Amino acid sequence: MAGFIQIIEFTTSRPDDVKALSDDYRATRVAANDGTPPAKGTIVADRDRPNTYLNIVEFASYEDAMANSNDPRTSEFAEQMMKLCDGPPTFYNTDVIESWDNPNA
């Protein structure tokens, strides 16, 4: 299975503001219907580390992810996001080796 997932780890004491910013960014990208926005995204809260979150962003390919990263709208979003975070994010760039779903879940 091909694919690329970028995981962005960040800390913030303002998760509601981050959600609002993210919602607006996604709505703008969907409305524009151009470029290479992510195929799927999931944000999770780390239960063991307060105020720590992981944004798991799925792309069809590494090339799509890099095109998205180079989009000026993504740069603007990242700049605004940094203002809401308690420190710099950590990025993990990963190639999908396998993906599965449990049909009984």
C-alpha cells in the first residue's frame, strides 16, 4: 500500500483556539478545491503528557505532502499555529508500510 503520513507533535494550552484555526484552514482549502490538501487528518491528545497533541495527517504520496507543505496557505497556517503553541512542533515524516481495519470493531 502506498501512502505518506506526517505526524506533527505540538504542545498548547489553547486547544480550542488550535481547533478553530484548523477548522478554518480546512474549510478554506476545501472551498478552494485546488492544490493537494491532505486526504485525512486526525488530532489526538496524549493522555500521559498534558497539553501535548499529535496531528496525524495522511497523504496519497510524499510528493502530495511536499506540495501541501510548499503551499502558501499552509505556511500561513503554520505561522498562526506557532502563535498558539507553547513551543516548536516536532515533525515525523513516515511512509505507509501497511494499513488495516478491524471489520469487527
